[in-house]
Amino acid sequence: MKEIYLNTKDLKTQAKNIVAGDKVYLSGTVYTARDAAHKRFIELIEKGENLPFEIDGSAIYYAGPTPTPENMVIGSCGPTTSSRMDAYSPALLDMGLKCMIGKGERNKEVCDSIRKNNAVYLCAIGGAGALACACITSLEEIAFCDLGCESVKKLTFDNFPLICAIDSHGGNLFK
């Protein structure tokens, strides 16, 4: 196990070097999306339309931040259960998604797709959303505003602490 300080702009080249058990301090651009947004992503793909952000090389955080208190960048922003995105994740990984952040196990298809696409699944600490917001320096709502807290948001992370749970070599902390 090692500590890795990683910027999301380096995910394309560095995701394959992260192994299960590594502690990752992630900085850079990360997009929030939960199951309702993922369903819309797939609908856009099926229609041949563009996603609201460049998926190739990107990171998605499975979170729906609470409303932003006055004088803060974001409200509580803890992870949601990742398995709710399992039906959608392989298609996004095949399009170049390099990093998923959430909590809990993933199914075999997602694990296989992580390996196939040299991606990584990182886990955030559940129940610590109020602490997580201290590592988020900016927020911009970019798509599906009608989904409220589940809209797609562009966040900027600054050394957000995570643990690699599933790597591109078959390592899996859940197994």
C-alpha cells in the first residue's frame, strides 16, 4: 500500500498504476452523477448525442451534495452506494471513464470493465460528507438541473482522501 497524490488530468496515464489498498489524494475536476443522471447519460449515448462533459479520462463521484450553506462552496458531499450505477458503468468505462468514486462493492461486469479499460474504483468514507466538503474548492451545476441534488455538477477536488478498492489488475478489497 502506498500514498498517491494524483491530479485527474493524469488519470489516463496513471490509473493503471494504482493498486487496491493504495491511499489516493485526488485533486482536479470530478463530476457528480448518481443513478438518475447515469440513466440519462445512456439515453444520450443511444441517441448519438454528446454527454454534458468529456467522459474520456474523467472521474465521476457518486454523490448528491446537499444544499450549499452560506459562505461555503458546497454542502455535505458524501458518497452514495455505487452498485446503483453498475448497469451503466461498463458503457461509460468503454467510452474512456477512468475513475469512479463511491462506496460499496461492484458487480463482476463492472470489475471486468475496470480491468479491460485500465480504470480504477476509489472509495470515499461513507457518513463523512460534511468532512469531504472541506476538500472541494469549487462547484458548478452543468446538467440535468431538474434532478435537484442529483444534477450533474463539476467539482474541483483538492487532495480528497480516497482508498483504491478495485484496480485494473484484478485487485479487489471486497474479495
